[in-house]
Amino acid sequence: MNLDSSPASSGNPRRLGLHHLALFRGHLDGLDLATLGERYLDTGADLPKAKATLRWIRDALIAAARKERPGLVKLLRIPPGRIAAADAATPSLEEFQATHDPQGFYDERDLIEEFKKAYPVIDPIAARQGRRNQRLRQRLREAVAWLEERVAQPPRPGDSVFAWIDEAIAARLVGGGIHTLSDLVTRIRKKGTHWHRALPQIGPVTARRLESFLSDRVLADGNVLADGNVLPLAAVRQDQEGRPAQTGIVPLERFAAPADLSGALGTNRSYATKLAAADDRAAIEAWLASLGSRQHTVRSYRTQAERFLLWMIFERGKALSSATTEDCISYRDFMDALDGEQLWYWHLPREKWIGARSTPRWSEDWRPFAGALSPSSQKLAVTVLTAMCEWLMRQRYLETNPWDGVPPAHNVAARIRIDHALTLTQWQKVIATCDHLPPDEAYYRLRATLLLAYGMGLRLSELVAANVAARTETPGRLNPGLKPARGTDNWDLEVVGKGNKPRSIPVPDAVMAAMADYFEHRGLGRDPGAWPEHTPLITSLGEGLQYVQTARKALSDSALFRLLRRHFQRTAREMDNALDAGHLISASTHWLRHTHATHALEAGAAIEEVQENLGHASPATTAIYSHTGRHRRKAAVEKLMAFSTGTGEAG
């Protein structure tokens, strides 16, 4: 860190830390200064910055020695490089014995002879100089150790960023509203890996160095934030490992219920339970585990369970296993009142429950709800919670199901939004806009993803899970993925949809051609038969043309959603018609599934064929996308009006 004083930091003097003295000792031992800078400073392997820091450290030590032990000043003024370079490779006799004769086999005379053989000295003057330098280094080490106890300070969360961070970087942080180390830690906790994006001239390399500094030095010794929470920067890793459990409105995975509200003594508990779960959280986790590997179903059901659990504890002051039918009715009404238009008569304000949409679960800004719930979402919550309590009752964890007989607030019928489909003109513009991008891997990935989603009508979860199937089929086990179609030279994609139901979809030739272009740019060639098995079809980007990395991770569902969402908005800006532009601005990944169904039926495909490709349980669901029935009914009412006005004949 650049510790030179300046007007910008004059009110926040630089502070000397243990990492500064470690850098000084490393240079004293002859280590490369740029390497030391990379290890200890937020400026990395910047040699001029490291040299400036080294000068500042020596000046700070001299100033401290002048006050208490003036005799050390002359010693500290010796440049470390001058005494480190003369015999940096020659150990002392004691060091030689420790490595070559640790058992003390040689007497002193024999040891000296062995030392001379290993390190022959031709120039006696150089030998004397080496011994002198060795003594000076030892005295310097002792001086630094003595001063360390008196001048070294640990960084504290309340310290100004100017006290510990390179001045230029600190100025940029302050310009972004980050004045103290605590401010910096809080921002990282809330924003995660990309916390630096809104700060000018703070790139990912600098951000990672600052995170390392905070994790290794500010928080490693138990220093705490103003709110008393020790933070090992788990937020940067975007996971919950190492995060302390909290008794608050936090995600289920790091929630710790108060002992009296854990459910261990719930009033609706059945003590002949077949579960090993001792409390409500463990019971919920057992129920989620029973759902199997359906990740999106598990995630959706976990959301409903954790919302109800938190609401029972912090709103009703009761354990989930003490819930009554009246509690369930109140929760149903609570969900209906989240829109802000109804009277709010619950204890906690709305802002305790509602946060920004897509807030990561590790963030302190996370809240159980992201806004008002639609009638269909409220119905889903009631359905899921009823099923959960029914399962817990069958396992004899609960005595009764408190949700039994509690209807949703609104009697809504699930319906497919057929208006959430692109017109043929809009879809063609989406592809044409894709071709405006530079022909790099990002372009080939985007084009292949668009055609895969549209051409096969896949759900978002099916897109991110799509991969190359295993070459060998195991009897009795699913083998989802891209595989050769039996008896043809075509390809099928087997996916596992809702309810763990597998289905096989023929891959259009245009989609296979786009995938071949994409895989070729990934360095895996154009031949699908040579693509490594289990390779994800859509992955994170590589590092340039022909970059081979078969172990790349599949693109996450949120990343894929944002990828296509950005492209729809990019296309909207190029539309001539305002209605088309407004439609595309609202489009999302799932719209391509609706578009697939609508366009396939308009192109003459049979409803049964589209039903099988989409994985609908009933052809009636697929028929919603067909406009044929609507056209017939429109003709019928027109005939009626013509008959009633005498302008035509009844059919």
C-alpha cells in the first residue's frame, strides 16, 4: 500500500500494520520486492509502489526508535538491500547445522570443515563482510521485533480507508461513499462479488486484493463490525458456508430459532413421530429432502416453507408446529395484504418482509418477499403449505394439518399467458439483432441458446440442465442429454421436466448447426459424436478463440435469464413499432417456450405433436396456444349478428 502522506489523507495518517513489517522482513531476507508487494499490498506487484511503501516503513520505524531507543536509528538507516545481497545464499553455521547435522553427529571442527566444503570462501574480505552483514541483519530483526510491539496496529473496522489502503484507491472508495473499512465490508456483504461495479476505476483485480486484505487482516484476528458480527467475507463467495446462524428474518439455511419457538415442544406435535427431526427447521429440511433432486421444485417449496416459518415466529410468536387454523387464515390474509392497498394490522412493518427482487440469499438485504403476490402465487403458497403439513402429519410429526380446509383468498384458475409469445416478426428481429454482435464466443453462445429455447420449447430449468448424454446407457436409469436418434443420423435431446418426467425431443437441423458453431468456437469441434459426455450445452465464456475447457460450469438459471433478457431489451431498442418494442421489453426466457408452441401450431403441427415436445400432461393445455378454435367461434358470433340484422343467413 502506498503510504506516502498527502493532503487527501492528512486527516487520516497512515498506520503501520503487521503486514508492513512482514514485507520489511522479507526484503531484509533478500526476497523479491515485487513478489512481496503481491503478497502483502493492495497495489500488487507494482514495484514503484512497493519501494515507496518500503521507504515509508523504514521512516516510520526510525521515527518510533528516535523516541525510545535512539541507538537503533543508525542501524535502521542502513538500506536492507545493502546487507541482504552480499551473502543472501550463505547460511550461518548454526543454520547449516540445523539442516545438515540436526542430530549433532559432527563436533565443531568437523562441522566447520563440512561447512567450508559446502560454501567455499575464496575472498577473505568477502567472508568478513558476509559475517558482518549477518550480524547486522540479526540486529535489525531484533530491532524490528522490539518495535513491532510498540508501533504495529491491527486494522479496525472503524478506521478510515486512507489509513490502510493505497491513497488513489482510497480516494475512489470515498467517492463512492465508502469512508471506513466497516463501510467497505458492509458493501461487500450486501453486493457480493460485483460490489465494485458502481465504483469508478475499481476493477475486479483491485477488488479481489481489497477482499484479501479485509479477510486476512481486518477480520482474521476477531475484529468485528459495528453490529458485532464477525465476517469472513463469505458473501464474496456467494454461499452460506461459515456464516453464523442468526435469530432474525434470514434464509432458512442460516436461521436459528429461539429455543422456545424451535418447535421442539410445539403444541401440535405428535410424539410418535417417524422422523428424526427434533424441531421445525429439521422437519422442513426432511420434507424438502423427500422431494428428490427436482432443484427448482425444491427451491420453490423451500421459499413457501421458510416464509411461513419466519412469519409464525416473528409475527405470531409461535412455533410452526404450534400453528392453528386461525394462524393459517391470518397468514393467507397477510399474503393478500402485501400489495399495500389493504389495511396493514400486523406487528412488523411491510419493509421487514419485502425486499428488492433477485436479492441474493447471502445478502443482508434479503427479505422473504419481493413484493405483492398475485392471486395465483397466493394459491400456490396455500397448496404447498397444505401439502407440507399433510406430509408432516403422515410422518406423525404433526398431530393435525392446520391448513386443512383453508381455501386461498382468491378462487383463481391457472392459465397460460398466451400473450407471452413473440410474433413472427418480433422473433425474426430477435435473431437479426443477434447477428449485429461481433462474431466471438458470446455471439455463438447467444445464437445457439435462442435457437435451442425457441426450436425445442424448453423451460429455463431444462435449458441450464441440458448436456451431452453419456455414451453408454445403464438399464433402469435415466440418461438425459443430447444423444443420437435411434436408426437415423439425427439427434434427440432428452430432458427431465416437471414431476421428474423425462421426454425426448427431436433437435431441428438449424439448432444442431448453431450448436456446432458454438462448440467449435469453444474448441470442442463440430462433431456432436466427439463432444465429451456430460458437457453442458450452455456454459460460461472461455478466454478467446479455440479455448478448450471441457470442465466449464453450466450457465446458472439466473445468468441465462439475464442473458436473454438483455438481448430482448437490445432488440426492443431497434424496433420501429412502439407496440413491438414494449412487448419485447417485457419478454423473458419462458416467452420462447410460448412462442415455440404458438408458431408450431400456426405452421400446421398437430396438437398432439406439440404436446409431446412441450411435455404437457393434457392436449387441452397445448390447445390454449391454438388460434383455430377462436377463429371458428368468431365466425359463429359474426353469423349470429348477420342473422339478427338481416344481412345474412343462418348457417
